[in-house]
Amino acid sequence: MSAAAGAAGAAAGVAGWLDGVRVCICGGSGGVGKTTTSAAVAAGMAARGLKVCVVTIDPAQRLADALGLDALGNAPHRVDPAPFAAAGLAFADGGELWALQLDAKRTFDELIERLAPDARTREEILSNRIYRELSGAVAGSQEFTAIAKLHDLAATGEFDLLVLDTPPSRNALDFLDAPDRLTQFFEGRALQALLRPSGFGMKLLGRTSGFALGALKRVTGVDLLTDLSAFFRLLGGLLEGFRARAEQVETLLRDPRTRFLLVTSPEREPIDEAIYFHRKLKAARMAFGGGIVNRVHSDQLGDADPGELIARLVAEAGLSKALATRVAECFADEHALARRDRDNVAHLAERLGTSVPLLLVPHLDDDVHDADGLVAVGAHLFAA
Amino acid sequence: MAGLSDKRLLFLTGKGGVGKSTVAIALGIAAARRGLRCCVAELTGQDRAAVAFGHRDGSSGARELRLAQDLWTISIEPQHALEEYLSQKAGPFGDVLAGSRTFHGFVQATPGMRELLTLGKAWELAQPQRRTAGARPYDLVIVDAPATGHGLAALSTPRTFAEIAKVGPIASQGRTLDAFFTDPDAAAVVAVALAEEMPVNETLRLRRELREQLGIELAATVVNALLPDRLGPRQGATVAQAEQAAAKASPLVTAALRAARSEHVRAAAQRAQVARLAEGLGSAPLELPYLFTPAVDVAGLELLSERLEELL
């Protein structure tokens, strides 16, 4: 039953996995081709007549150019379907591909603007030194803003499908934790004390009181502590908004029309990350569409005897023995890679179990950086 | 080549997936072989070095773990570093704060604080006089830093805190760290890249940003996972022609010719990227070969470490 179910799942291709899905989140470690995969999935679904938006985080320049991504904008741009049609992937009626390159700082600013109760608070936050200099370093900020953006786009109802390319954090689940971490801290009773205008946060500017306060001042320094108190006080005022937003995000992630796709390459470390990612998300009861393994080497006949191969290369292809020997070495390299990849993929399949079908995308000789490349990748993801 | 063995600390940075951890460990092996007492400090909690040396559960925790003669590793944890710092610097006040949940929450939520604490611990590891009780000094600390963007932001954090805080212990700590990490005699940034478009772009951008934002030079670049170019251009052309012409060849011969052409094309593409990188850097990067083994094992690390000797 297991093998058959797995095979059936894979045969459906990504279109089958995303049937009726509104939000697709591609997760995996850095360098495995998530951005490319997200874009290829989005293009393939647009070709099937859906209005799709792909949210990218850090695309390569050429791919960004090909998608018409404007680094200055934080809003979706429509991607010209002509190069895709030229590459053999025409979009069906109603199909549209849109793309957006996430600007984390802008998204955070937009969030503040939306949540601030009035113009003055908004200005105070945006000009607070801590916010200006360091908000990029807020733990999980890139992850948080990616999800916040996803939520905003989903709320517009403009797109049939959203595809999110998650940032390459080591702990891929940072992005799930990010909203929680912020709100949990802000909700902490101890912090509430710090934030209250009459609390010791404000007392910093006046007389010291209490041993702990003195200690805090000594360790952090008055200026920093003042800026920090202001930062926390101002953001704390947005607490309701953050909490509501975190709940909405949680609801979106758990929605029956949301699916996670695991993206990996066949090396040991990314596969271990994918397995970890799957285990954690499964424990959080999130739904998977499937797994995609990029850059897979495969071979047939790799077990052939090298001596025989060399002889045949000389006889059939007219190569010199020296060159034939080199060719045989190349063949052996490919065989080593194919064996490695097969073993690692088998390990992945075994750990994921049958509920997560896998699709393998072969190693393509060239980088994927334009519509042609995305169509080539898509051919392996979507059933004919 | 780079004379990195004179430094107290090497900061390894690079895009995700380029093999920074592998290079960090291999560089540690090379340093230890030279007789330098070396510590590979990891920041992501993955304990790659410990696992590579057979510590199955990986976790060295926040403790320094001996891997081999003169080779140690540690997984830096910001909260642990905070507690150490408090007890060293703040005496009785430190103990009060260490016990305060408010303070811990405050530290967790303060932007940039993780980075400051992490760099603070890396600095401490590299001091000739260790602050941590009972700890012995190292000759060289190798920091396996997070992916490029974050790596550069992390290095700027001490300066940012020094500017915002102005006075007080955090400001002074910020200044100390900034001075150390930007002192070319004490510390060096090493970029790790793959011979692909994006990593090369990132490396060149990193070099520019290090200069512009921190006033330091990228000390060395390592290009990882280079395929062997067994054919060279002339033989590559011969093989391509043979592939075209051999319409009636057996499947085995066809497959072999295709494999050879494919590897040749990829190797040539890699060489072009290396050339682009070298031109942008104004010097040749150190090249490391692709390892064809199923996973990077100790033998592979030893092989890489022999190449990396050149940097020390």
C-alpha cells in the first residue's frame, strides 16, 4: 500500500498536490533551490489558469530581472507571460503570474503604520533609534515579515494561490515561532510592569528605586536603557494589534487550504534539515503537499566494467585510449553522485513516510535564471 | 598566501549551503596540525564539528568540547554567554539580573542582543587571558557564522550598540568588540563561496560592504566543491563531436559520452565563475575540490584541510 500510495502521489505532480490550495509555503535550508522551485511552481499553476503570486525573499539578480522584480517595491508585479509561452508554457485563460520580492524593513514599517493608534505613536516608533538601527535584527524578523506579507496578500482575496519562498533560516521553523515569540514576550507579566508608564521603565529617568533597577542601569547604561524602554513601551502599545495579527497568521497556517512543500537537494545536510522540518511541522499539525528534491543525479549502466567501457569508447566512438580513460573517469564520477543521491533520497523517503510524496528534479547543466529555466524545472514538477 | 595563522580569530561567512561549516572544521584541523590550539565556534546549534568527529548526540552544549589534539569546538548560546558575562562583569548585580525573568525576556526581545552576546563570547574565546573560569587560551578561534547577510549585520552590531548606548558597560563592550573585530592584526573575515553566480555575487558584495561599512578588507576567499575538469576545452570538443557522431553506439557508450560532456560543461561553468570572482577580488581564491563521498567524513575533512593549510 505504501509504495503504491507514494507513487500515485508523485504521479499527480504538483498540480495534484495543490488542487484547491490557496497558500503554498516552500520550506527548506539555504542553497537548495527554494526560490527557483517556488517560481517554477507558481508559473506552472498560472499556466493552469490560476491567478498566482510568488513571494520571493532573496532571488538571484538574473532571476529577479526575468521576473521583473523591482527591488524598490514591496507590492506584487505582474510577470510577462510571453517568455514562458516562448519556452513552451502558455498560460491558460485567466492564468496570471505575479511576483513580489519581500522587503523586510518596509513590511515591518507597514505593519507599524497599520497598528499604530495615531500618527504621533507611529512617528515615535519609526524614529526610535532601536527600531531604526536594529529592527532588522529582531529575532525572526525576516521570517515574521514574510508571513505577515503572506497574510496581507491572502486577505486581499486577489489571488487564487500564493506561493511563499521562505527565508533560509537554519531553524526553518523560526518563521512559525516568530509571531509567537514577539507576542509572548510582550504579554509577559514581568514586561507589562516595565512598560507601564508608572513602572520602573519610566523611573529610569528619575530616581533609582530598587536593587534590580540599579543593577539594570549599571549593566546596560542609562541611554541604551532609555531608548530600549521607549522601544518596548511604544511597541507594547501595539500589543493588541500584534496579538491579533499573530492569531490571524496562525489561522492561515492551519487553514485546510494551506500546504507546506519541502524543498531539498540530495546532499546529507539539506536532507537532514528537511526531515527535521517535517517532524516539527507534523508535530504542529501542519499539512504537507509533498517534497521536491532538486539537482538529483541519476544514471543507468553506471555499474559497467570500466575496462569494457574504455574498449567500447575506442571501438565505437573512435576515441584515443587516453581520452576514453578520462571519459570513463567522468562516468565514474557521475555514478558516485548517482549512488549518493539515490541513497540519500531513499533515506528521506523512508523518514517522511508515504504521506509525503516526493518529486525528483534532475541536475540541469545550467543555472535557472529565466523563463526557459523555470519551464524546464516545471516540466519535472507537473504531470504532462 | 594569507597568513591567517597570525590572527586570533577568523570569521567565516557565506551564503547558506556553500559549505561554511565544512570549511570551518577543515581549517580547524589544519590549524591544529600546525600546533595551534584551535577552537571551532558554531552559532547555529547544529554542532556539525562534534557530529563530524563522532559525537552522535552532537551537543557540546555551551561547553568547550575536545575533538582531537589541539582541536576543540563550542556551540555558542547567547543566554549562556549572558549569564557568564553577568557573573564576570557585574558581580552581585549580575547575580540579581541573572535570576530575573524580566531581564532574560528583555534580552531575548532586544534586537541585536543575540548577536552582541554571541560576538562577545567569540571575543572572550579568543583572548590570551580567558575570562571564563578555568578555561585555557586558544591560539586561533574559527567562527562558523550565519549566512552572509546576517554575518555582516552581526559584525556591525557592536558598533551600533556603542553608538546608541554611548556610555555604560554595553557601550564599552560594544567598542571593545568593534575594535577587536575590525583590527586586521587580531581578526579576519574569510568568505566561503561556491563557483555559482549567486555566491560569487554575494562574495563580491560582502567585500564591498566590509570596506564601506566597517573599513576592513576581506582577508581570504575559499571556493568550495569544484568539479574536476578532466577534459579541458580541446578534448571537450572531441567528446561533444563523438557524441553527435556516434548515433549507432551502444547505450553504454552514449551514456558515458553524455556524462563526460555534462561534467565538462559544469566544470567549465565553474571555472568561469572562479575567474569572475578572482577578477572582482583582484586575487585568486583558494580552491577546494568536490567530494564525491555520500557525506563529508573525516577523510574528506583531512583532504580539505591539506589544501587549506595554504591560508594559514
